[in-house]
Amino acid sequence: MPLHVMFRSIDEHLVCDEKPSVFLNKILGKSQFSEYPFEMMRKQAETEQSPKHHPEGNVWNHTMLVVDEAASRKEESTNERVFMWAAFLHDIGKPPATKTRKGKITAYDHDRIGEELARDFLSFFNQEKEFISSVAAMVRWHMQILYVLNDLPFGDASKMKRQVNIQDIALLNLCDALGRGDADKVLAMSRVERFLEEVKG
């Protein structure tokens, strides 16, 4: 299957399926995932995460949980296609960013790295610039809930609000939090509410 045909198939399943992970897991072993740019997604299956924060295992496992969660909430977003691609690509920066430091697995700056990789991935398939910029911005800011609520120096709410819809990024943050092996839905929703109050204030 040509790469562009594979892309169109993923596009359709992301937007239309109740559980896109069924199709995505089925095609992960295809030869196209050894070619650029799909290899960026295949590497997620080879990238482990901190078991403390991600008991579901590698980055691909987490991403599949997130896209299914996103699929169940996409109607709450302002642009379903942008939202679903952001969910699929949100951790594309983790493979190059992941390192083991003092016995702990970290992925610092994967949001910033992911913004550029998401842009590269979608540009390969000649997607429209507005769509690419919208998805890349969602990937760039998907960690802000952590930074803002913990008053970390990486937080930049004012710039974030200029680049993404606040409700959309909050919804992606919620799906990201629920896409874990031991997700606490009440806690995740509480954090999102606090985040929205903080950035709107």
C-alpha cells in the first residue's frame, strides 16, 4: 500500500471509528511503518515510559488509549480532524526525547520536539498549512496543564492562548490523562477544571 494511501486510511479511521486503536494496532506491523515518516510512530512501540506514571507500558500503548478516549469526546472539540490527529501525534516527540536518568525514564521537551515532528509528518503528505499548524500547536501545548498547575518555568499560558483553543487543549489534556493504565477520572477532570480556571483568570 502506498504511503499516501496509508495516510488516508488512518485519517478516515481516526475521524470515523469509535475505537481507532483497533485499526491502528492492526497496521502497526505493516512494512510502511518502517519507512519515513511512519517510522516515527513505530518507534513509539519501542519506547518505554516511566512505570510510575505509565503502567500501560510503551508510548504506543499510551497513544492508543488516548486516541480511543479522544474518539469518544471528539464532538466536544472545535475541529474533530485536528483534534484526532493531535491525539494520535501528541507524543511523537517521546522516542527522541526519552532518556534514562539515574534509573528513571524521562522525556523532557517531548512537547517541543513533537511540535516539529508533527509538522514534518503531516507536511510529508502535503496537508494544508492551516491544518498542519493547528495540529502542531496542539502537540506543542499538550503538557501545559502540568506546567501551569505546578507553576513550572515551562508554562506560558499567554502564548498558548494565542495558538490554540483553550477548551480544545483542555480536552486533549483530559484524554492524555485518561490514556493511562491507572487513570483516575475524577482527579483528571478536577485538574482540567483547575487548569481552565487558571488560564482564563
